[in-house]
Amino acid sequence: MADRIAIMGPGAVGSYVGAFLVQAGDDDITFIDMWPEHVEKMRTVGLRASGSQGDFTVPVNAMHLTEAQNITEPFDYAFITVKSYDTEWATHFIKRYVKDDGAFVSIQNCWNDPTIASIVGPERQLGCIASHIEVALWEPGHVNRGGEPGREQGHTVFRVGENSGQVTERAKAIVAKLDNIDAAYATDNLWGERWAKLCQNGMGNAISAMSKLGSQEMAEDARIRRIRIQLAKEGTQVGLAQGLKVVDINGIPAEFWADADKGDVFEELDGRLSESGGRVNWLASMAQDVHKGRKSEVDFMNGLICDKGRETGVATPYHDAIVEAMRLVDNKSIVAGPENVDRVVRAIGDQ
């Protein structure tokens, strides 16, 4: 029997995952969103997915938040795909429409699993990390995956894990669904996977957002590469200080990033980053939010690393400077632009 799945807050990742699940045809998918134009476009035209994984449009079942009272049959799964700052209310909202033995899957950036688990119970919550996936929702009803059409991505994207660390049949069932989209596996190390993704996002998203620079432009700028290396160093040091089994970040062991102050280590990392611009000059997800005039997730991303750094006694001056600058962008005190890289450099006294 097909599973009933709610995609709660289908932004870029939620729309991408949902479009491919609908295309696979094995499940009953409902998209529930607060963006009216997105819902109406999906209803009238369908949901289009384009980019490296092909170009197709599928008819979908989409509804506005205000129409949720019309749901009569509960869902087996709720995929939570909202921005981090919307996690709490979105989980409370969708909870009533999920079966008592149903599960809630966070396909989000940041560290939202504990928030969801506190609402629905840790035994009903799973985390899903979407690693190294470039997706964008620049217009309603159309999600784009970065890269050249028909080209293999060459890495495992989805990692699904339980709070308990056990590899369950439920986790494997979700993996089987996601494996139709991109390579996926069930992990016994949700927190180590989550922290590695947090470090990966923390070393790039806010820089792209405050500077309006894409992946290729950041790779070409020596100042930005230095900042990114230091951000990754701090993030991995904080994760390791918490006792987490932090997995590789950009294919490099966490312990190597943590030693970035060593000259030979720094030179190798700098060389790797200089070649990591990608096939397109992609704007990070936080930069996409700033472009749309939305609030950023910086407090849930770099800000969390700062908070955990204080708890573990690990200094995070680069993350502190990033958070300060992004908050100014968020509250419109400064305008996003390349000059904000200099602001960060001045704040940390970096040369």
C-alpha cells in the first residue's frame, strides 16, 4: 500500500524531493505551504523540476495552510522542510494530521531534530541530511537542481538516521524512497552527520549571503578561502569537543580541518577550496533567502556553533563575526555586497 506523505513547507529541497517522489508514483504526496503563489502554480500548472537530474513537470496535490482542515485521512509521514526558524510552529501544525504511529522527518539544514523530537517524541522523529545538493526555488512551481543535465552527481546525497542511533526498518524504508532521487543510506551516526553538514553550511552560506558572491567567485578569493577554512576549523573543533563522531566535510576528515592553523594543513585546504567552485557560480541557500528578502538562518547555523563553542570552551571568533554581520543584513542595517567580506576581516583582525 502506498504511504501518505505530507511535505510541510516545500521550499527548494522539499519541492525537489516531492517532485521526484510524485514522479516515482509509489506514494500519495501532499504539498502544504504558506506561499500562495507557489501553491496556486503547483495546482494549475504542476510542479516543475529542472537541472542536472532532468527536466519534467508533474501534477501534484497542493494546498494552502488554511485548507488543512479538509484533510480527512492522516499521513504516514510528515517531511518537515521549512526554514529552521519555522520548525516549531510547523511541527505543531502538522502533528494533528499524522497517524499516531507515523513519523516526522526533518529534511532541513541546521540542528532541528531535537526541536521536532520535543514536540512529537524522539521515537517518532528521524533526521535526513541532504549533503552537497544545490537546489533553488527562484519562482513558484519550479525547482532547479544545479549542474549540467544528465551528469551524475557522484556522491551520496541523503543520509537518514534515528535519534537513537539504531538503523531501523523505518529508516531503511525512507532511504528506499529517497534513493529513487539521489543516492541515500541509513546512518547510525545522525548527530555526526548533522554536525558535518552544519560545518559545511557554516563555512559558506553566510559568506555567500552577505557578499552576494557565488561558489566560483568565493573559490577565487583568497580572503574568503581563509575565512572559510577558519570557520570550518572552529566548527569541527566544537563538534569534536562535544564528543561527536563528525564525518568528513567536503571529503576531508574533521580532524584535518580542526588542525587548519598548521601551515601545511592550511595550504592543502586552501588549494582544495580554490578548486571547489563547482560547474556553476551557485548562490548558497542563505544567499537565495537574502535575495528574496527573507530572514536568514544564521542564528540556527553559525549561531549554534557559537553557542556550542561557549558550552565546550572552544573560541569561535570567525563565527561570531559572521553572525554579527549577517544580523545587520537581516535587520537591513547594511546591504548585502562584496564589501561585507572586508567587514568580517576587520572584525576578526585577519590579514
